Amino acid sequence: MNRKKTTAIFLAVLMLFGIFLSYFFIIENAHHKCSGEGCSICFQVEDAIHFISAIKVVPMLSLLMAVLFVLTKWVAVESDYSCVKNTLITLKVELLN
């Protein structure tokens, strides 16, 4: 596989792993015994919520870009229209003596 594809797959798996771990941490610690002001678990839950909030836009943008790329490629393959401009250089005739 290509190096770029491998890197992209690795980063996608890493992002999904981070999202799943954040959800799991929030679910497990939603009803913890809070020690009040300065509770470290509350801070970590807030960080997990902020991580998920910040990253939730990325998959939707990636999906939209993928759909647009596939649609553009499909339209380019399916259409018989080709843009050929007739200029003096393209109409030039080779003169052989």
C-alpha cells in the first residue's frame, strides 16, 4: 500500500479510537462521587466532552469531500463533453517539402 494511504488509515483509526475512549470515559464517570471544587474526574470529563465537540465536524467534512470527489470523477467519466480549443497552434499544419 502507498505510504500516504497507510498514514491516512492510521490517523483515521487513531481518531476513532480517541472518540470511542472519550465516550467510554464519559459514560463510566458520569455518576462518580464528586469531591467538589477542583475534582480531577470532572476536569477529565469536561476535556473528553470538549475533544468530542471539537472533532465531530471533521468526519462530516471528510464525508462531504469524499462524496464531492467521487461525484466529480463520475461526471468527468460519464460526460462525452471534451473541451478542445482551436487555436492557431493546434491548427498548425506541418509543412514538408
